[in-house]
Amino acid sequence: MIRILTLGLALIMMLAGCSTDVSEYRPQQPPLDIFRYFQGNTEAWGMVQDRSGKQLRRFHVEITGDVKGDTLTLNEHFVYDDGEKQQRVWHIRRIGADSYEGTAGDIDGVATGQAAGNAFNWRYSMNVTAKGSTWLLHFDDWMYLQDGTHLFNKTEMKKFGVTVATVTLFFTRKAQ
């Protein structure tokens, strides 16, 4: 019994050690203000990989951002390598100095976000259709500003707490 408890405690400590809090990035520069970064036109290229790392899809995104008061509206136009097109419109509201919440038509509930330093963590749930089935997946986006023009995004997509796919994106701001 003690052996099982010790093993369980070790596993919990190992998993807790893997978690990251966005506040750890507070000293990192340049600071990421998503309202400033996404105001205007942004372009991104990305890929979806399964849990083994196999590339499943590639895509390109054209994004137009508009800030009015405490709300950022992102109009995203996706084109996938197989020709599929999607549009998503985010309405992201600043609810505190470094806190955000947002909605979009295909998002289940309300997304939540935290910013610190050059990082932004964005979490939400979305119904995703794959191979004829629809799954409610939980997204954990991590964005990292490299400079005033370039931003990296890595996303884990989870079902029942298990990562089923990852998305990697590279953003660049267009000249304003």
C-alpha cells in the first residue's frame, strides 16, 4: 500500500512539474499585447500533427484585427492544403490588465487568456470534425512574441486530458 501511494505521489509531482504558468514569462521581452499585435492585418502558416508527430494538414490564415475599446475582433480566413476553407470571427475582451475572455461561433463556451512578458496562454473548447465524427476538444494555445513582427503559437488539443494532436503556427504582421 505504501509503495502504491509513493508511486502515485511521485507521478503527481512529475506531472505538476510539467505545468507552466504564464507568469513565468513576465521578464521576457518584447512584451506581447495581443490587441496591439493583431490590430490590422496578420498572416499565418501552420500545420496540424497527430500525437505521434505525423503531419495531418497544413494551412494558411489571413487575419484582420480591429480594436474598439476593450474588444479585439479577429476575422480569420483559413485555407487548408486540401482546399477546404473556414472562417472564424473571435471577439476578445480585455477583462483585466493581463486577462482576457473571448467567443467565436464554433467555440464551446468562453475562451480565457492570460498574458505575461512575451507570452500569451489561450484556452478554449471547440467541436472538431475528423473522419466523419465530431469531437469536443480542449485547446491550450501558447503564443510567444519574437519581435514586433513575428509570433509563434503552439497548441495542444486534448480529449479526456490526453493530447490527441498539436497545432504549430507562425504569424507575421503585414506592413500597416
